[in-house]
Amino acid sequence: MPTGERDPSLAPDDGRTGWHFSFFTLPNLPELLLTGRERPFWTYFARRQMWDPSALADDDIDEMVRSVEQPGGTRAILEIHRAREVDAEQNRPHHANPIGCPVLAVGGQAYLGDAVARQLAQVARDVRGAVITASGHNVALENPAALAQAYLKFFASTGTRAGSSARPPWPPPLLPLRARLASRARTNEGLVACSMTMRVSSQREAIASLRKA
């Protein structure tokens, strides 16, 4: 999340200014203003933080709005932001006892970049940073192929480490993914379907398609 002093070069509605934290944490007012306006607001909010706003397709918006319009949907999103200070206090003890396992810190080139790795370095000993090019806040939609490659590289590097017990590398059934990324990552059969929505069925279909020889 955005930290430090505000960058004067950023537009007032740029998510990196943290304006939404101030708005979302107000008691009850955001629910009052957003009810009945979920589609235009969340479409604007999501696309405003993206390198390529067109990567948020109509199907993605439909799924997002369907979830938010459920009873309590908007409040659930806002409560995550309202718990920010409590989360910070709960995380503070971890500064003295950092996470020991390898951690992959992913940031979009046009959003937080390597700031994600710098923040995680405060609570983890072995942080591997990955800045995904041509992407903003929604890396999985904007550059799914590069994101998948970052995951593959990370899991391959942590499959067996010196001084640790041997364990299998990245599961063999997903190996065809490496060869298929370039041609299929931006189709509904590939990673976009897996990343675009929260539909479990779509994720399963995407993984099944990538496993085919």
C-alpha cells in the first residue's frame, strides 16, 4: 500500500496518494454514497489504477459488480480498509521475528513497483522482488504471462534449497504452462481466465487447458 510522503507529481485521484483510505474508512458515508452506484464507481476505481484499463473487460466488471451488490458486499470491502490500523498493530511484532521462508513480492511497474519488496523486507528474511512490466495495480489482468513466469521462476528457485529437506519442484502437471504462455496467456483458455475473476470453475477450466499436451 502507499507509504511515506505524498508525491506532488501524482494526480489527486491516483491510488498511490492513498486518497481512498481516507474515504473508505469514514463511518457509513461511503456506503450511503456508493449504494446504487456500484458499477460506475468500482469500474472507475479499478481502471484508474491500471496501466492498461482495457484489460478490465466487461465480464470482469460484471463479476465484480455482482459480488459487490450482494447484501453487505460494499461494507465488506470497506471494512478491510477500516481495519488497516488494527492490522498494522497486529503485524508490528513480526518486525522482531521475521518470516523465515522465501517470500515473493510482486509489484506493477506503474503502481508500487519495488516498494512491495522493500515493505516486505521489514517482516521477512528472504524476499525475492519481481516488478512486472506494462502493468499497474491489477497485475494478473494486465500482464498475466509475465506474472506467471515470475511465479514459475520463484517456485523453481525454492523447490530444493541447500541445507533443507528435499522436496519436489514445481508440480510436473503444470510444466506445459511455460511453453504455452506466449500464445495462450491472453485467451479465455489461458491465464486470463484463471486470473480475471473469482469463479472457481473458470480457474479449473484454465488450469485444465494449460495441462493439455
